[in-house]
Amino acid sequence: MAFFKFEGKDDNIMKTIINDPIIYKAHERYTSFSRNDELLEIYEARMKWQMQYNADIGYAVEKAKKETAEIVAKKNAKKMRI
């Protein structure tokens, strides 16, 4: 994760980090991906969809909580009348 943090900022740290062959390969894939406009557009569309999906789920959960509270309140009111 350090190469994401120091990418383009500190050449000495990047040289040290990239000495690890696994990190070097990951870094190469990352830079290749970030230069590809088509892949970047696909990634951004996916992230936009994911954020909208999460917002929709959050809204549905809050709505369900409110509806459940209303149902429980109505049942409790009925019990108190009896």
C-alpha cells in the first residue's frame, strides 16, 4: 500500500518499495491501468453504480425501520385499547 501513498512523491522510497518483485508487478499493473482511459472509464462507472446501490440500500433500510416502528406503534396502541 505504500506505493499508492508515495507514488510520484518520493523517488527514494519508491525505489526501495519496487525492489520487491510482487510489489513491482502490482505497481506496473496499477500504472498501466491508470493510463488506460477505457479501463478508467469502466472503473469510474462501476464505482458510481456501487455508490448509488449503497445509497439505495441505505434508504431502503431506513424506510423499513420507519415502517416497522409505525407498525409496532399501531400494535401497541391496539393493545392499550383492549
